[in-house]
Amino acid sequence: MSDIKEKVASVVFLISALASVLAVLLICFFLFLGGVPAIVEIGFTNFIFGEEWSPTDEPPLFGVFPMIVGSLYVTAGAIVIGVPIGTLTAAFLARICPRKPYKIVKPVVRLLAGIPSIVYGFFAMIILIPITGASILSASIMLGVMILPTVIEISESAIRAVPDSYYEGALALGAGRYRAIFFVLLPAARSGVLAAIALGIGRAIGETMAVIMVAGNQARTPDSIFDGVRTLTANIVIEMGYAADLHREALIATGVVLFVFILIINLSVSALANRSFR
């Protein structure tokens, strides 16, 4: 009976793993099936490096370069703001925070994860836009706050997974508490912290509605962080409702570009994490 249960559990786990892989493959198949023909028809160079997006012109112009730049700027700003704060907060919660404050801070972090993105957008419209305008800076600050729960939760778990002997050994050798955290615990938890950063980047680059409310939605290459931009996700959502024919296919192709970006980010973080253990 025990052997049968083990075999059944193994089959269930295998089916679950295969279902996940199949879902990714199907997404890739249908996304590339709908988007690649449009890239071929428009021209790879014209589509990726074109600086004008005007579906109503004759002939229509489908250049996603301004949206690519806008997505990269907004995501980079979110990383600069969210990753340091999230990582330091995780280290504080894992090794420094007393029990009573922990019981207050931890639920607040989890509450941040449960707030709908549209609420973040309203908050940014009321607080940030009057100060910084509808711009890259506003969107970056908002996304930096939005990725905090992801970075904090996963980084804290990774830090807690480091054996206590690492931390205690560092203290025994004369390192202070903060030196032990920065030079022993965080390097030992690097793989988990990098995974947290990768998921945070994915959340930032894939966010749509809140960014539409804050970023300005201007399909042009920005000159400064105070300029408005349109991201790849915003471009798809704004125009998909009325798009048809080549216009619709170009929007699907925009999704292909976004998918490739996320894939590159995940592969880069995985390679960096593996390299850290050599």
C-alpha cells in the first residue's frame, strides 16, 4: 500500500509539472503564431527600432522603440527604488526586528501585496502626479512600492534559510551584527534574493493599469525622467479594444517583445545566480 501511494504521488507531481510546462509552451506557441507574421510584414528593423506608432496613418506606422525605452526606464526606476528598500527590509525582518514590531510590520507587508494595482494608481494620481507630473519618475516610484512585498517576502525567506551557524560564526569571529548580515547572510542567500529581484522586475515590467494612470501615455522617446511615456503593456491595453487586421497583429507582436524581455531577464538572473556558486 505504501508503494502504491508513492507511485500515485509521483504521477500526480509529474502531471502537475508537465501541465505547467505545457501551459508555457502553449502561450509561446499562440503568442508567436499571432505576432511573428506581423513583425515579418512590418519589417523587424521598422518594428523594433521605429520611433513612430501611428496606426491611422497611410501607410500605418508600427514602431515600438519608444515603448521599449519607456518600459525599460520605468522598470529600471522601480528596481532602483524597490530593490534596495525591499532587501534591507527583508534583512531587518529576518535578523534584527524584535518580535512585537515584527507582528506589526509583517502583516503590513502582506497587506501591500493584496492591494489591487488600480488602488496604487489612484494613490499615485493623488500624491505623486501633483508633485512630479505624469512621468517616468511617478511611475517608477509607484512600481517601486508595488514590488516591495515580492522582494521582501522572498528575500526574507532566503535569508532565514541560511543556517544560523553562518551568522553565529561571523559574530564569533568578531564581525558586528550588520557586517555579518551584509557580508555573510546576504551573499549566502544570493540565489533567493536574485529570484526575488527577478519576480519584482517581472511585476514591474508587466504592470498595466496603474502605469496607464500615472505614466502619461505618450508614445515617444523620453528625454528625461519627467517626461511621459507609454510602456509595452499600456500600448496593448489602450489599443486592443478597437484594433483590427495588421494593427491587432502588431499589438500581439508587442506582446512577443514583452515576453522576450521577461525571458531574457529571467535567464540572466538565473545565470547570475548559478555563477555566484562557482
